[in-house]
Amino acid sequence: PTESVFPHNQVVDMAQSVPPGDIATQPGTKIVFNAPYDDKHTYHIKVTNSSARRIGWAFKTTNMKRLGVDPGSGVLDPKEAALIAVSCDAFAYGQEDTNNDRITIEWTNTPDGAAKQFRREWFQGDGMVRRKNLPIEYNP
């Protein structure tokens, strides 16, 4: 057979049957916010597509009311980078649980021939999605 058909009768795209390659984030392992926390902080992280294919990416956060990510999703060509603003709203440090705060970036290969425009569906099909967690540390 020349094409593989999945339950939804979709012809699976070759790009989406290959696991997504690596991305690089700067910083690489965590995000640190420094006190005082009586004003909004913004921290920039750089996301670089180190793979040979175009990827779609999206951020998730464990604490929507405290943490914001802008832009929250996008598309990167191979070797392309994007600067993302991670913001932390003012909060009562020491009185709120911050132990589980983190942001997660998920990424997947975009279908061959797709426009360079982010689509949520890429993450809902049979394509492989990779994740990277960036814990958030709050310095008193």
C-alpha cells in the first residue's frame, strides 16, 4: 500500500509520523523571578528550533492567574528562533503555594505543505508531540 490510513480515514502526513526534533530554550532548565513581587515581572526566553523540520509550538502553564506567556503559540522554521515573554503578576510571596509553578512548551512537526500559521489541531491528531518543562523559581 502506498498510504497508511488511520481510524479517522485521514491519510497520515509523513512529517507528522517522524518524531519532532529538538528545540533549545534559553534559559535551558528553569525560569527565575526575583523579589519583590508587588509588581508584574517579565522574563524573556528564547526558543530555537534545532530540528530540520518546521514545528508548531505552544506553551502551557500550571498557574494561569499568576503566569502569562506571550505569544502563547507559534510556528518556527528550522533554525529559526522566537523570543517569548513570560510574565508573573504581582502576588503575596510566602502566602501562596508556588512549588508547582512551571511552564511547559509542547511542540510537534507541522504537516507538509501547511501554511506557516499555528493550528491547535496539530496537537490533537496522531502526530507525536514532545514536551519540555521549565520550573519557575521565586527568589525571596
